[in-house]
Amino acid sequence: MTRSRLRRTAPWWLMGAVFLFSGCASLSPFAPEAPSERVSQLWQQHAQTVRAQTDWTLSARIAAHSEDDGWNGKLYWQQERGTYQVSFNAPFGQGGLQLDGGPQQVEMRTSDGQTTVAADVESLLFQQLGWRLPLNSLRYWVRGVPVPTSKKAPLLAFDEEGRLAHLQQSHWKIEYPAYRQVDGLMLPRKVYLENGELSVRLVIDRWESGDNSGH
């Protein structure tokens, strides 16, 4: 993605932002190894519990950078089964956008009052921002589990507690440097993603479960 392409497609409030995190180098490659029986059992229990919680909310700091552009802001995501509301807000009152979507349609509203409706959220984001964020997959990745409907089996690596440490799926590499406890369940505190064209860093400041108990 070139700078000129991004300036033609992205709204003004995303331009000129300072990249939020240092250490923008590519994610380290990993070689998946067969987990021990203990780790495998812990992972199966953990993944089953995470997937069973279909309603959740998170607030995070998000930063992204391509070869020669970077921006940062705030991310708010509320998921209720198959429907979602996702908001991106740039710093210093520079504006933002909100996505309200479900399986069949997504509506995007920008801070300057523009509304766009489309069937595909990823294409809509690309048209508006000039980069492709895999929002449908991120719904799972941000919670530390792979997308369950993927045609190709993902590559997985685990920590000693049976949680994902590394994931490779759909041409994206994902790292999980830190977790935090939320209602007795360990959920990611940091999520790093990269696909060769775009790097994304998420620092999740707050998780809420479906019962609205925040952490």
C-alpha cells in the first residue's frame, strides 16, 4: 500500500498519526510442535469455554502501519452472537467511524455524517480506509481462538497453560504476548497481527462479558 493510495482512500482524521507502539519489526516465524497431552487438554477446555461466550465487549488501543504509513486510535467492539457494533476513534478529537453489522449487511457511519451500507465489511473498510482488516476473523482471533470455519487448518503454538501463543491462519500471523483474567477466563491483553502488507497492534484495556461485568 503506497502513501498516495492511502491518502486518496482514507479520511483526513487517519492521516499523520504517530504509530502507537515501538518495535514494528515483522513477527517472528514459528514452527508448530505437537503439544503435550496436558497442554492439549487445557487448550481444548479453554477454547470450548471461549467459544461458548457469544456476547462480549472490549475497549482497546489500536495501531496499524503499512510500508510507509501509520495511524493509531481507540477501538470499541460489542458482539452479540452474530451482530456487532465496532467503533474506531482517532486521538485528539479527530473523528472516527462506526460499523453496525451482521451476517447479511453492515452499515458504516463516519463522524462527518456519511452513511454507507454494504454486504461485505472488509471491502467496505478497504474502500474507506485503504487497508483490509479481517474483521470477521478478528472476532475470533481477538479472543485467542482460530476461526472455526476455515477451510485450511491453522498453524497453532501454545503456552504452558494451553492458551494460544502463536496462530497462523488465512495469510495472517498472530501473536499473543499477554493475557488477563476476565471472570475466571484468561483472555488476550495484547494481540499482534501481520500479513506482509499491514501490521496491527491491539492493547486491550477492558473486557466485558455478556453479563456486563467489566474488568
